[in-house]
Amino acid sequence: RDHQDEIGIELAPFKFMVYLPEKNSYEARCDVDDGIHYKSISGTKLRKFLDDGKGIPEWFTYPEVTRELELSRPPLTVRGLTIFFTGLSGAGKSTLANGLLVKLLEEGTRPVTLLDGDIVRTHLSSELGFSKEHRSINVRRIGYVASEITKNGGIAICAPIAPYQTDRRANRRLINKFGGYIEIFVNTPLEKCEARDVKGLYAKARKGTIKDFTGISDPYEQPEHSEIVINSSGTALEKLVDQIYTQIRKLGYIY
């Protein structure tokens, strides 16, 4: 406003508009006398209406605008979604992801795709090694594929190690443009992961045969704000999958 004369553009200040039922009209809130009944919906409440699939009140806007709002922000229960498991090798990510896959396929409301770390390595990132740079590239490729699935209304279940916070944050930012994102940190203790090591990878890493192994010679950066945190040791698989499914339901993404 201080420079509007200088640039030749007059600032038009935004006024918060409210609906007056008795007049069937809209007025700026600052112009409504005290004691006059009015209705309004905040941006937060409007997003909640859309996320929950509740109809927007007829008085709020034109039917054409309502339709566009509902198209641009569909209810959570039909919106595309990425469920991103992360954790150490042997934490139980793939086992839990497969169990959740079956559960979501039984629900049948949306197509579900599993992007397991080993499967993606074989079919999408076979030329990559295990340097920090290559692991980042692999995780971001998974994020991109998941974003396309999410954008088209499906559910992507991802289960890489994804050891670095920057890559997980980048995937969250990308996918949130198109739909929901739920990060599940499988926080199984390192000693339990080593005890499950059927491939002998931890033993080789301890001996130095495998370099830059996550959790041994290369750090795993624990997530700070995961939607779900779970420890897969000491609890039956079916119960763990039910716990995850229940949490996803509480977040509003399934009925």
C-alpha cells in the first residue's frame, strides 16, 4: 500500500464476507451491526467439509463453485493415498506392507499397488548401487511412482528402508500435492533386526564385507513426525496389520 501510487496499482483490501439469512445476502463482516445474525465458514472448516465428504451448505456459494471445489478436493475416503513404510532392514516393513495390501484389497474401494524396496530395485533401479547418492535416487523414484498412483486415485504402499530424512520429506511434499500421505515408521530395535537377518547382511556388514550398510556403517535418520509408529517385535502380524488399518481409518482415509 505504501508504494501503490509509485507503481500505479491500487490495492483492493480483502474483506471477510458473511451470509445474512434474513436478507439472503452477503456483506463484509466489518459492516454488519452487532446483534445481527450471520453465517460464515472458515477455510479450515470448508476443507474439513470436503475431506469428510459432507455437502457444502447451499448458502455458502454457487452450485457451480461447489462442484469445482468438490472435484478439486475429493473426500479422503476416495482420494489417492500413499502409505510409506520406513525402517531398518529386517524391521518388518515388507511383511507388514504385504499384510496391509491384502487388507486394503479386501476393502476394494481403490486400486492398491505395492512398491516394495527389493521389487523396485529389481525392476526400476537395477542400475543403481548402494551409495548414499544412489539410495536417495532410488527412494525418490519410488516417491515419484507413488505420486502418480496417488494422483490417479489409487493407493500406493511403499516399503523401502529410506534412511535419509531429506528424501522422505521430498517425497511427502511431492505426494501431498496430489493426495494423502501417511508415513509409518517401523521402529523395530536393531538387535531384533539382526536376529531376523536371514540373508546374513548384518553379519557381513559387521565384518566389513558390505560397506555403508544402514544401521551399522551408515546412519538411519529416524523420522520425526510419522503419522504411525510401530514396533514389529513380539506382536503377531495380524494384530499389527489391524493396528495400522485402524490408525489409517482414524485418519479418515478408509471407511
